Amino acid sequence: MNNIFNTKRFGRLFIKQLAEHYKTYLMALSVLLGVMLVGGSFFVYLIPTPLDIGTQVILFTGLYMLAGTIFTSTIFADVSDRKKAVGYLTLPASHFEKFLVGWLFSFVVFTVVYSISFYCILTILLNLRHWPHQHTYVLNVFGYPYSSIFLVFMLLHSITICGALFFEKLHFIKTGFSFFIAVILLSLLNTSLLHALTGRDVRTATPFSNMSFIENGKDYGVSASAAFEPMVVYIIFIVSIVFWVAAYYRLKEKQV
């Protein structure tokens, strides 16, 4: 077990990662804060009413997914760089510890830093203007149903970190292209399956989404029941774990 994970060795590796890349991380954080502040200010002065919950959800989710996947795609950049790969792969630490450090920085640390940054900027934005006789509501992203945002990011993170290790160059672009192609193929397969099961002309539907079809010139929609939601959560967890495991074994395959 000591060959796989050692607390002291893992701690030193974590500190080493932070010490070597903290300037890059701070620069990325500055850019993130700047985008949040400038983009948020634009919304505040463009919209005559306070930022409602829906707008806050869109801002939080959009930037979270985009910035998170971009950051994740670069977390193992040293492995793709021949000059840095030798030093990285010969470090006296297990592959599991190296993968865990990258996973923590790109998933846990990023999520915490992003959430804190968002609420700090949101507080500033909500105080930039005064909306008389209108109450401002603040998004509680950790409460139901908005906490599902983190579940979606977990899936995207697992796919992105897998792509970061499988592709040698242009990790984010190649992973994104592969992801959208996979979504299109799954949607076509899902639509064909629903058409075969229902015998109706079903509109294109992504997996686990609502089904809609036209009959006698009228649109009909079929929503999944609430009992189906836990199953979707379990499936996302399982798929995410599968991609994380695949990424870990891909890292183990890397040779000097």
C-alpha cells in the first residue's frame, strides 16, 4: 500500500505542484476574476432589474463549465511536454499520487476557488446599482436543484481529464470535438430507439432528456418522472468514475 499512496509523499507532491505553478494559477485566477467583473458589470448596466436567479445560474454555470474544462485540460500538460515529461514521470511518487494531485487541483480546488470568486464578484455586482422597491435574491448554488451543476461538471471533468492524458496536443479542442461527436451519435441512437419503442415520429432527443413528438398536427411532450432522477445521478457517477479510472491507467502507461 505504501508503494501506491503515502501521506507524507503525497503532501510533498501537492506542495511541489503548487510551488511550481502558483504563478500560472494566480494569473489564471486574475483573468477569471476580470471576466466575471467585466462581464457581470455589462449585465448589471444592461438589464434594468436586479440579476435574477435564472441569470445568476446561467453566469455561474457557463463560466464554471468553460473555465473548469479548460483548466482541467492543462493539468497534465507536463506529461505531453518531452522536456518536462522526464522529470515528471521519474518523480519518486506513485502514479496514483500524481493523478490524485492533478484531480484535486482541477476538480476540488478549482471548484472551491471558483465558487468563492463567483460570490465575491456577485456581491460587488449587486451593490453597483440600487434598484428601488426591488428585492435582490442571491443564488444558493449548493442547494437543490442547483447543486446538480456540480454533478454535470463532474462528468465533464472526468471526460476532459481523460482527454488531457489520451491526446498529446490540443487537448481541449480534441476532447471537445470528440465529446460533441459522441453526443450527436448518442442522440441519433436514442432517437432511433425511442422511435422503435413508441412507433411515433420522435424529434431528436439527447439521452435522459424529455421526449417530444408530433401526432395529428399537435406537439406532445413526455417528461421523465421524478423517480427517474436518482437513476440519472447514479449513471453520471458511474460514467465519471469510469473516465477517471481510464485516465489513471492512461497515466500509468506513460513512459519516459
